[in-house]
Amino acid sequence: MPSETSLCDESAVALRRLLLAKEISPVELLASCHARIDAVNPAVNAVVAEDREAAEAAARQAEAAILRGETEPPLLGLPVGIKDLNETAQLRTTFGSSAFAEHVPVRDDALVARIRSAGGIIAAKTNTPEFGAGANTTNAVYGVTANPYDAALTCGGSSGGSTVALATGMLPLANGSDLGGSLRIPAAYCGVVGYRATAGVVPMARKKMGWSPLWTEGPMARSLDDLLLFLSAIAGEDRRDPLSGPSDGADFAGLTAAPLEGIRVAVSEDLGGVPVSTPVRQLFRARCRTLAGIVDCTQAAPDLGDVDRCFEVLRAVSFLGDVKDLVARSPDLVGPNVTANVKLGLTFSAADVAEAETAQTRLYHRFLAFMEDYDLLICPAASVQPFDKTLLFPKEIEGQALATYISWLAITYALTLSGHPVLVLPCGLDDQGLPFGLQIVGRKGRDRDLLRLGLALEAAFERHPDLSRTAPDIGRLQI
């Protein structure tokens, strides 16, 4: 059995096994997480709100249930981090916004309620940019979250707090959410696993624009086995999300790796022409040389069309739906990213929105046709490697000036618009010792197939030193 001090570094699957075997208790596990938070969080600022008394009470309740012989639900006794966009009952929830700096909800949102009902212990809130608007995790309430591999650099965003908490062993599981790459980029930058499922697989009842498939909730973890455990607890139907279908979280429990023999894989370093830096291209090419010994790879990319204009319009419109009234009412309390989206959205006509909607539909149809020839599409998870955490976004890529903070995200938001599920797997380190991650795209609605192939790829990556997952040096971060 691992020592109490190292419990927090164990996988969620191993911890569940130890808990149910009564070799450790939920109280001991939570104490280990608290000790790691106390030691490491001051250096990275990933955990931003806690109620330790409430968490400890929940751990004691889980301990009593296990001692009675209970073995379900699936997250029984496991501490979970909650992104600060999800409301948590009696625990400060700011959405990263000064307008909600003292907001303490009276009830959980739907996802948090589902995690609690699955036995998860709500251990902490994790940092996020204001209303998730940004691929660098920083806000006026809590400040910036640092990359655990180099605290001078960004961890990505907007689910940066969750990924840093996972990478440093502060928590075994944490949730994220994704619009233009908010779950995928931080997973890649911090060397953890993230999953943007087909819209509706993980219901998102909190969306104000419920019919839009752009925003999704998603699980994050240190390994795909852990992620599947988490996904089995949060997937399933919720009729408050009109895109949610009659799926069952049990569909993802106990998945095993699919054979890689005979699968067809398209690989593309830039999805046919989106901005990607030379270092990322070189890293991806090197990974593809190794990958070619694992699966049959073909250089190919779908036709994205005018993906930039399409996403610009639809993203801005989604912010109008969410926060237009707040910006109008309290402009001094809202940050530049959110304000810019709302102002941009107000410039678009109904014709602009209709054009963007039809452009997305055409892209979706082209993507469906493209994926008929391939089981997977693999590309980089970010167009640049981690950058200075004091910058909201990279100013240029290969000499090309970037107009806005979302301009560098095309390699992720193009896949958002496609409507296809995307898994991010860690894929070794670059020559600066920073994690590199891959987006692995599956067929629409075929989430189980993608995840089974992901298990096989993850296992194959572990057999190659240049592809295997790493962990940050915790000793360098401890105070």
C-alpha cells in the first residue's frame, strides 16, 4: 500500500480499488490531497476555493458507507476538483469574474450534483479565466495559474486550474469544459488526458443556449482509465440539455483497448492550413515517425472552409446569449476578453449568423465524408507550445500577427465546429522539458470506439520513451 503522503499520486482507479478493499480510507486520501495542495498550490495557483470542513464531513460519510460494505456509486470516496464555472452549493463560485467575486450558490449545478450522487467528494474549485473566455488561465479575482513544468509559463485555458491540480497530484479527478479548446489545450500543456465528447454525451444543463453544440462539459484525469471511470459517472441523459440523448454512463465503464491492426489513421500537422508554429510542426513530425510504426498513417486533412469567420461569429453570439446583460449592467466589472466578445457579437446581423450556421453545417458534412475513410484523425493539440503566463495570448505565429486572443486556436476550434469527439493524450516532452499533446479525433457519435482506440494508443505510447506521459517535478514547486 502506498504511504499516506503519496496517496494523492495514485491513479483514481487504483485509489478506488484500495478504498473498496478498506486498505485506505477516504479521510486519509483527502488528507493526502490537502497536504499536496498546501505544499504545491502556492507556486501554481490552481486551487482557488475550498471548504475543508465540508469535504472532510463528506469523506467521513463515504468511509462509513464503505465500512458498511457498499461498493457503489463509481466515485465513492474520491476527491474531485470542480472548475470555477460550475456552481457548487455553499462553496464560492466566481466564474473568474469580479462581478461574482463573493458569489456563494445555494445549490449545485447539474454536473456537480451528478458528481456528488456518484460518490465524489467536492474537494476544491479550480481556476479559470472569466466565464471561460481565454486560453490562458488568469482572472481579476484569483490571478494567474502557472504551468507545473515551468511556473513562468501558461498552463493554457480555460480549464487550466483543473489540469494543474491533476498534474501535480493535488486531486485525482477534475472536470473541464470546452468551447474552442478550453479542455484540450490545458490538457496538452500539463501532460494530462482530456476528452471533448460528442455533444450531449456529457449533458450540459447550465448552457443558456441549450441547442448550441459548441460548449461541452468533459472529464479530465491523469490516465485514460481514470478518465473512463469519471466519464462513467457523468455521462448520461439529462433532459434539461436538449442535445442529451438516451446514453448511459455504464456504456463507458470497463472499456478495453481495441486492436490497432488494420485501423486507418489520417495525420495532419495543421488541418490543411491553420496557423501552427515551426516547433510544433517539428514535434508532430517526430511523433508521426514513431506513430507510423504503431498504426497505418496517411497524411490527409479535411476541407475546413472559412473556419475562422464561422467560429468568430458563433462564439461571439454564444457570449451574447450568456453575458450581454451583465456587460451592459456592470461594464467596469467585466474583463477585456468577455467584453470584446460581446461587442463583436453586437456587430453581426441576422444574415451573418445564418451564414455562419450554414457554413458550420457544410463543414460538418465535409468532415463526415472525410472520416468515412479513416478511423481516426490525429493532429497537434495546440498551435504553439506553452508561452509566457503574463500574456493573454501569443501575438504572432511564424511572423503572422494574430488579431485576437482566439486567432491561435484554429487547430482546436475547427474540431469544435466539426461536431466530432476529440481525445487529448500526452505524447512526451519537447526539448525544453514541456509536455506535448495530440488531438485524436473519432467518428461522430462513436465515442466508445474512439476511447477504446485511445486506450490502445496510450498503452503503445508508454512503450516509447519519447511518447510516454511524464509528471512535473513536485519538489521544485513545494514551498
